[in-house]
Amino acid sequence: MKKKNKVKIIVGFFLIIILTVAGGIISYQGIGKKHTGSAQNIDLGLDLAGGVSITYQVQGDDISQTDIDDTVYKLQQRVDGYSTESEVYQEGDDRIKIEIPGVTDADAILEELGQPGTLTFLTPDGEEVLTGSEVKSAEAQTYEDNGTRNYIVTLELNSKGTKAFAEATKEYIGQPIYIIYDNEIISYPTVESEITTGECQISGMESFEAAENLASSIRIGALPVELKELSSNVVSARLGANAIESTLLAGAIGLGLVALFMIAIYLIPGFCASLALICYTVMILLALNGFNITLTLSGLAGIILGIGMAVDANVIIYTRIQEELAIGKSVLASIKSGFHKASSAIFDGNITTLIAAAVLYLKGTGSVKGFAQTLALGIVISMFSALVISKVFAYAFYYFGFKDPKFYGKKRVGRQIDYIKLSKKCMILSLVVILAGFAFMPVNKADKDIGHILNYSLEFSGGTASTITFEDDVEMNEELENKIVKLYEDVSESSSVQTQKVTQDNQIIVKTPTLEIDQREELEEQLTSDDYQAKSVTCENISSTISSEMQRDAAIAVAIAAVCMLIYIAFRFKDLKFGGSAVLALIHDVLVVLTVYSIGRLSVGSNFIACMLTIIGYSINATIIIFDRIRENMRSMNDGDSLADVVNASINQTFTRCVNTSVTTFIMVFCLFVLGSSSIREFALALMAGIVCGGYSSICITGPLWYTLKKREKRRVSSGAAGETKILPGKKTEKKAKRTGKRQKRR
């Protein structure tokens, strides 16, 4: 039986190696003429690859700002279907701009998106039943019926529309309802029955394309205002190829350093972990291609961060193997026991983060949804890499002859620390740091160069878009673009400058924080001089690309995710205080990183959201490991052991694992900070602070916090028991006692 298992492991080892090499070749050059599967075919965001830019003008009189804001929000939800990294924002007083990454055919996008116009549903008598504002959604669908494929459009109405539609369909059964789009009849389905639920189907479509065209017209016509297309252009990447190259270089160097660290600490298991990391990287690249996930620069950094986090599970397993060896078990038994004991902690930690990713994807919009996709993908592949690939590699090297315990490293026993006692000082330190962050916010707001409690970037605060048009014979090369960026940085006194080239019109669009009149005049004077040779410069104020509704959606998604994590942890550990402690620690980590943004005046934009979400996903894992060890030790605690002894022992036992995980992840992000582009360094700096804070809170705060809550619960139970344990006389007994007392007195 053992020989059979040995053969399976060795065959599995070489099969994984062959598949990884094949996957690496596919990721590098692809398959066929179209290079299918190549990493070069991964969809990139506006910052890395550019895309299509479409400008609409709001039509009509008495259009309120609320109407425009609603339109921007609905358009953002709509273009998420093309890419979660699409952006929609207001430009000037009456224009809305849409930017969709990874595409170059503006006409095709316009045709698919539909031409904006008014939408109404009319009865045969010409009475208005619905307007576009009462339609919540319209989707094309197919279904099979007795072998025949049918194409339909499903509609969902809001509460007002539901009531009006129910009345109309009751009165006009057997007659058509006319759907008028931009003054033209686009459909006139017959009412078959009264519809009271607010959901209906339009059947009888000749093809899926026809159904999709009708659904698209209804969707675009359901906007609060009417829009007119002004222009559509193909724009270049905001950051260029250098940003990709420097970030990939940082990732490659970081991966090499992490591999060296793991080998130095864990020897043969560390080498297995390094091989598993290579497999993980190849699988991530293939998955990004296969699931058509749009990758931005922060997403690319997140993938590299994920490589560092993928080491986490391996560290848990191999530290466990060293512990088993330290108590005298054989190498084979230690490997088996290490994977078995580590699996529950790995499972709980990753499932908790996966729950958060699912909530963020379902409830979030824009970059939040895109981040959730990347996070979920990394979690699933990381679990497979740790629990399957690393396991095969560990057993394979044992069967290859590495059976001496010296090949598996030695568990380092550090000084035993009383973390319960230390936690009071740590909590005071954390409170001081957090309060310092809030104290700096009014200082930032008073600073005329910032004007807000945080240093909001273009994505949050909006700014000014300058369109610089050159003569046809002026070459828009990288040198000219860098020269313009330097000019705008000097005049605006800000490093938050984005550029995009519009090749067909020989234009460069520059986005900066809001420019004053004198700054605009200075820029126009210099750009139209002989040094730059611009033909014209036009400036317009633009709104934030992350609208207040998107910010609200992100906050709601994070709140729901935190509650779901609390419930899951409480369920798995059968104690609500575990979940409560974990969520409080997450809040602590987020507030500390917020302090870094506040005091360091780091730019708060889409990367800020990605950073906070990464910290939430990262720090929960270390907390789960400590909780898992506390749960395990409580089962085997002796009569003389106190709860404080168990907590301190659990943290001391997992200390090395927490430090090693933080070091490996820190290495990856530090490489990003040193070698990455300027636009990613602030992001990397905040992540480094979050990694250090996450490790610190897991070790010094989370366990002691759970102990404090547990201790208070015992006090309440004890106090309640003393107060409730009384025998009180009933009314009859009380009266009898009084009569007896009187008789005794008379005697």
C-alpha cells in the first residue's frame, strides 16, 4: 500500500512540474496565431492600456445636479459589464464622460451601449404607463422549450412602475403596450395577463441579438436624463509600459527573495514552497486570461502581494512540521500531522476572506468589484497550491531520499512573553496612534494645498481636465508627454497628474487637481509657446470618478463583509467573542493605516480602497491562526492551567509563523516600493504599514482582547448566579410567617 502511495506521489510530482512548465510557456507566448492564453492578452485597465473615451451632453432644461449624479451612477453600473475598471464622471456643467479600458473600437461600443434617448411605455390609447426611470433592469435571455430555443427580454420595475403596470395590464389584456424609444416604436408586445409582480417577459424575439438590442435600448433609455453623444475617441494608457515593466521586475525580484528566505528557514519544505509559488504564479496568469479579469496597476500590485500572501499557508504547514519533529515524531509522521493540523486554520482563514470577497463583488461597484474578483481568484488558487501542490512536493522529496530531520529545519524557541500583561501598553500605544491620525485631519483641511481632511486624489475630489491640441506635424512622443507632466506638476504644485493621448486628433488630455484661473492662464501661455507648440488648450472641471454613490456602496459592502466574517468565525469557533475580537482588530488595522494616510498625506484614490480591502483580507488570516491554536490548546489544557496561560502559550507558539509570514509579504511589497513606478510607491508604503500593523495586532491585541471579553463574561455569569440564587417566600407563606411571629410575641 505504501509503495502504491509512493508511486502516486512521484507521478503527481512530475505531472505538476510538466503542467507548470507548459502553463508557463503558454503564459509567455500563447497558443496559435492569436497567442491564446498569453499574459500579453490579459485585459488591462485605463492606467495600463488606455481604451475608449465617450463624451455625452445632457439634454433638456431644468436638469438638476441630482439628475446628473443619478445618471453618472447608473451609467457606471452599466459599463461595469464591459469592465469593472471603467470610469464615468461629470465634465463641465452638462457633460458626462465614459472611459472603458481594453477596447479600441469606439463605434462598436456605442452600438452595443445604445444611443441615449427618452423611453416611454404607452397604451393603445396613447396614455403613458411607464417612463424609463421606473425600469430597474432589462436583460436578454434564452431558454429551451421542447427542443426549441426561445429568446426573451426580462424586465424588472420599481414599486411605482409595478403599480402602474399592474393597472395597465389588467385593463388592456389582449392588446399591445407600445415601447417608444427616442420617438420611435421599438416593440409592441401583446398583454397576455395581468402582471402584478413588477417582473415580466417580452417573448417572440427572432434572435438573441434582437433581444439584446431591445434590452440595450430599454436600459440606456431608463436614464434619468436624455444624453446626446458629442465625441468618441481612443485614448492611450495613463501610465505607460514603463509602469508595467517596473512592477513586473519588482515582482520577479521579490519572488526570488521570498524563495531564498523560505529555503533558509525551512530548508527542503522551503524549497517545496518556492516551487509551489512558481505554480501559483503560472495559475494566476492563466486564470486572469481565462476569466477576462481587467488588471490595473493596483491590481497588478495586488497579484504580486498575493504571491507574498500565498506563502502564508506554507509557513503554517511547515512550522507545524517542525513542531511535530521537535516532540520526537518521524519525518513522515510529522509531514502527515503538519498538513492535517494546519488544514483547519488555512481553511478558516481563507474562507473568511473569500466571504469578504464575495460580498464586495456582489455589493460593490467599479474598482471594488474588480478588486474582489482578483482577491477571490488568488484565495482559491492559494488554497489549492498549499493543500494539494505543496503536499505532493513535500511527500515527493521525502520519497526522493530526504528522510533525515535535519533537512526540515529546527523549530526556534523564543523567549516566552506574557502578552496578556503587555496588551495594556499595546492598546494605549494603538489608541495614541489612531488619535494622532484624527488630530491631523483638521490640520490637513486647513492647509490650502490640501483643503480636505485627507489628501483626496482626482478619483475622490475631481479636478481639471486640460485638452491640449497640437498641429498635425508635432510628434506626441514620450519625451513631450514627460515634459508636459513636469510643467503641470510645477504649476499645480501636485504630483497627482494623469495624461492620456488621443492619437487620431493629435491631442493630450491632462487631469490634475482643480486649477485656478491664473494657473490655467499660465499653462496656456507656456503650452502655446515655441517650447511646446500647442495649437490650443481648453480646460474643464471634472467630477470625481469614484462618485458618492460608489463610495457608499464600498462602505456598505465592507460593513456587510465584516458582519459576515464575524458570523462565520463565531460559528466555526462556537464563540461570538472570537468573531467580535477579530472584527475589532480589523477596525484597529484600518484606523492605523488611515493614520498613515492622514499624517503622511498620501494620495487617497482608488488605490486607497484597494489598500484598505487588502489589509482586511490580510490581517484576518493571522488572527485566525492564533484563534485556531487557542481552540486547540483549550481542548488539552490541564486543571492547573488558567485561560491567560492558554492565550499566552498559543501566541508564543504561533509567534514565529506570524513573523515569517509578515516578513515574506513585506519583502514583496518593499520591492514594489523600491522598484515600482512613482504612482505605485504610495500604495506600497501604505501596504507596508498595514502588513506591520496586521502582524502587530494579531500578536499583541487580538488574543488578549478575546481573553478580556471572555473574562468579563465569566464575571457577569458569576455575579448573576450570586444574585439569582435566592429562595423567596410566596404571599401565603409570608402571611403565615407574620402570624407565627405575632403568636410568638404574645407567648
